[in-house]
Amino acid sequence: MSDWPEIETYRRLLSPLVCGLTIVDTTVHRIKSINETAEEFHDGLAGHKILFVERRGKHLIFHLDDGNRLLVQLMAGDWIYYGAEGETKDDDYAIILTLEDGNRIFFGGLRYGYVHRLTAKKLIELIRPLGPDPFDPRLTADSFAKLLGGKRGKLKTALTDPKFLSGIGSGYADEILFEAELHPGLLNASLSEEQKRKLYDSMRKVLEEAAENGGTAEHPFSADSPVVGGFRGRFKVFEREGADCPRCGGTIALETVSSRKQYYCPNCQKEA
């Protein structure tokens, strides 16, 4: 997974380590992971300082002192490693950024993910279609209820629609709906105001708990890495088909709807 909790974990870990430092070198082993030539990528980054690191939904954004941005999109199986040396040999990483203090940021995988250097204007154009972040201060319980009430379709589809909310993948949607005691197939318009508030609170609770435990990352962040991937063993319904429900003792079910899996407890997440 590379959803809100995983990307937020990387943001929290990287920010105190790289902000204020200058990129002095770049290494590109997978040219398809960038949006320009390796030479242009190097020339556009070397000598520029990282001002701060931001997260927008499932995207990690490095703000540079020349006004440009480095947009990182991690997909399943991608990861970030930090240190003077990689966990494995350099050739195993798609992209490496070397910082002035001798430490490096290693981007692993990136078969479908990418690290793109963009102007601020281009970045705004790319992320404009995204819905609000689950923790956007403007997304209050009341505004969330209003948005959900105006969204046609079913709950899980809404939660995983990046144009409605940015950052929530299928697994976390299952966990959020379980926490809220709501069936994934319920129509958005059918929820009471109380249920909408419970869904809002559950969304923030599950995502923050996942981030505090390092999400589901499979790779360490550094040689002395804090907890990363600690949420993998904390799922209550996701990928637990046939197991006992931790709330009511029922049996966790798996359904496939429009080619998408959904895990839930039929006993305490009623469809009607």
C-alpha cells in the first residue's frame, strides 16, 4: 500500500532530516521514473535546497528553493530509504538523491511510480482534480457530511474515489467502514447525520492510527529506522476473510463488487 498513512509516515520521517539541505547529486537507474532526461533531472536539482516536504493525498511533494517541486508518486511495492548507504547496492534503486551532508534519499521500485520535477503551476494543474485531504482543516464533520450527502453511489466507492477524498485506498476504506459499523454497499444518501459523523471520526481515527504505526511499508526507512510497517498486523477486516470479527465474533466476509474486493463483517456491518 502507498496510501495516506504510508506517505504521511515518509513525510514525517523525512522532514526533520532533509529540510534546509541542498541536493548535490542525482543518480537515475530507471529513466522511465522521471519526466525528463537524466541530465536535465540532475541539472534541475543539483545545487537546489529542499525547503519543506508536503503530502497531498497519496503524493509526496518536495518544495525546492527555485520554486519548482519534486512530485513523488509511490505505488504498491515502492519505497523510500534514507542514509549514507542504501540497504542494498545502489543499482537496486530507481533514483537516488545525494544531499550536502552525505546522506542520500533512495527511491526503490518505481515500476509504476515516479519522481517528477515540475513547476509550481504544473503541479497545481495535476493535483487540482483531487478531492480534499482527510485532514484538511476545511474538511470539518459538517462539510464532510454535506459532501457525502451530495455524492451519488455507495460508501466504499466514495471513500476510494480520489476526486471525492484523496489518499484512501481499498484496504483502509474497509477498516474505516468497519470502525464506523457501516456496510460498504450502503448508499451515501441513506446515511443519517449521526452515521455521517461516525464515518468522519472513524476515517480520521483509522488513518492517524495507521500513520502512527508506520502504515504497511515492507521496507525499513533507515538503518536505525523507527517503527515502519507496524500497522500490517493491526487490520481488523482487510484480508481477514473467514477470521472472527474482533468486535462481535462473527465471520469476516469477502465480496467482489465491480472487480473490487471488500472485506467486512456481515453481522455488525448491516446492509440495511
